[in-house]
Amino acid sequence: MAHDLIEISPGTWRWETDHLLADYNKLVDENHRLASENYRLWCKILPGDIGRPLAASEARHAQVLKLRKEGTPLRLIVDETGLGLQTVRTILGRQNRTDRASVKRRRKHMPEPPDKFKLASHKANKRTFEALPRQVAKHLEVGAELITEAKGLGKVLGCGTDN
């Protein structure tokens, strides 16, 4: 890729394909934004009550939620309401969609959440790529200074002719 660097003026370098890289970076950012929006919308539209109806009335639902809000342990809620432990867990899980049926449906139908690590890696590579022309210019400048100093050393040490 070093052949894509061009010198636009002495000591100033840039990528020959700058416009392509800028377009690519815009597309990556837009893709991440759309994936995040898509994921957020999917979270809103997935229905909460999936699967067969629970064998608990609305009154029992309310009783379970009330007891849990008061801090009652699950086993005591089971004893007090006469419901099964898994039924109580399902009633509580449906509130924030962590019950088994909701999780299974989300895994089946929902898109993958956007990969934050992949985006962070892309941004790090982008910063490195953008810094490369400045580093090339800096190293060429240091190299030119070293060559100048080396030419002067030949005269000081009496090593013969210098070019």
C-alpha cells in the first residue's frame, strides 16, 4: 500500500485514494448507525407474551408482581400463590422479556446487535492509516538531516571524499 502514497509538495504526503477511504469510512459509520437503529426498533416491536398461555389468572399475576416488588423470595411467592416456581419465574420474566419464550424468540428473529468492538477496531485502523503520511514525512526529514550530518563527518574524520 505504500505505493499509494504520493508527495503533493516537499515533505507533504497524502494517500492517492483519499476520497475512496473517506467514502468507505462514511459507509462504515452509516452501517453501524443503521444496525444500531434496526436493533433498537426490533427490541420495541417484539411481542412480550409468546408461547402457550400461563395457568395463572390476572389476579395471580398481579399478586406475584406485588409480592416480588415487596422483596418476597421466589419460594415464598410459590408457597403463597400455589403456582409452580417456573410459572412464577415466567410471570416475572415477561416484565422485562427475560423469560424463556421471549429469549428464544429474540434469538430466532432478531438481528445481531451491532459489534462495538469491530467498530472500535475500524476506527483505530483509520487513525493509524491517516497518521501514516505524516510519519513518512517526518522520517524522510530525519533521514535527510542524518545524511547531511554524515556528509560533514567525512571532512571531520578525514575519511576521504564526501558526495
